[in-house]
Amino acid sequence: MKKRTAEMNRDWIATARTLSEALPYLQRYSGAVVVVKFGGNAMGDADAMAEFARDIVLMKQVGMNPVVVHGGGPMINQMLDKLGIKTEFVRGQRVTDQDTVEVVEMVLTGLVNKRIVQAIMDEGGRAVGLSGKDDDLMVAEALNPELGFVGRPVEMNVQVLRDLNAAGIIPVVAPVATGMDMLETFNVNGDTAAGAIAGALKADRLLLLTDVPGIKDANGEVVTQLSPDQVRAMIADGTISGGMIPKAETALMAVEQGVRAVVILDGRLPNASLLELFTEHGAGSIIREPR
């Protein structure tokens, strides 16, 4: 015979209250397009991958239209090491020659992408993996000739993503783009690709999951809300520096292209995406035009 303890009752009441409090947010985001950039250490952890997939499936289940964009730098490095392909760097950026870009495409589209698709399917969702090459989703040109096949998106064709979402399918996109020349392939930074896709979709939200809590001020405190002008000022005075600069610049680009808001948040937090979307507390740093 099962018995309910007082502690169990408290937990269930708290769960019911949380669901009830989420109602305005569920209504707010019904039908909304949300682009989620998934990367960092969570990609290599099976439990974190499953939790992320569960969050994405829940988003779709409650009427949102999530689009997942992913990276895969650590897995690319592992494969390059296995194959004995040496990597050169120019001012801290990887030079991507023909051999390297072939490995990048193989790892991102053939390994990482399908792991995420499988994780979503395992949680009861429907997902299809594709890259920027599919249906000319993302066309790029060289970011810097010194870096080889590192690309910058110059043309976006996102109807395939709309079609998949309309069919109840979650798109999972690897940041590999086609070029202007025949059979040309470019590796695109995952954050940059996510920003370009979000901008082309005029997404309601772009969530950049990272390994840091968000944008910090000069005192090291996370700033929860910023305007684009404030972000530009923090870049100019050096408050935003290092690896946060490209994420902040991606956020600015996305907002300029019509994304309602961009959130830079810590993907290591349990259910980070749900915390941001469905609670008053939110998570990380949100960048948007002042209301």
C-alpha cells in the first residue's frame, strides 16, 4: 500500500503551482519561433544532452516552434587529432584548409547532428537533422582569406525550417554552409549561424547557451537586461571582452535583423531554456530594444 508523506505533498503542490504560474508564459510563446544554440560542455554529457532534448520537446509540445543550431568544436578537435591533421591558428582563429573542412563537415553533420536528433527522438519528439547546405539554407563567403574555409553567411533561405516546424518536426541545424562556387563548403561559427537563422526567421527569441552565466559588468556582476546601445558601449570600453565579444556581436546582429530578444545564458543550469522562457526569474542576460 502506497502512502503519501507530508514532504511528497509539498513537492506535488509546488509542482502544480509552478505549472500554474507558467500559464501566462505558455500563452505568450504559443506559436513563437525560438532558435536555440546548443554547445559547450553539455554536448559531451549524456544526461545533459537528454535534459536539453526534453526541454526542446516540451517547447514543441506546448505550441512553440523551436529550431536547434549546434556547434561541436571539442569533437572536431578530437577527430583532427585522431587523423593526424595539424591545426594552425591566425590571431587565435583556426585556419580551416580543405582537409580540415572535410573533417568539420563529417563531424558536425554526421556525428554531432545525429546525436542531438536521436536525443530528441528518444524524448518523444520528432526531429530532422540538416546543415546549411540543405536547400541552400545558408550560403557563405570567406570571412578572411587567411582562415581558409571559415565562412560568413551572406544569403539565408529558411523556408525549409518553416516547413519542418509546420509539419510538427524540430529542425536541428549543423553550421556548415555552401559557398558561391561549385561544391564549396564553409565552416561557420555556431553562434553566428544561429544568429543568422534567427534573423532570417524573425524569431521571437534567440537563446545562446554558453558555459558562463551571462554578460558581466565591470564589477563582475551579471547584467540581466541590456539594450543594444549598452552592449556596444560595453564592447567599446572593454567590459565585454574575449570570447563574449562574438556572442554579444551575434546578439546585436540578430536584434538588428528583427529578432525580438536575444538571451545569453548558462547552459549548465538545469532546464536553462525553460527557466528563461517560462518563469518570471529568467536566466542570463537579455538583449533587446528598450520598450
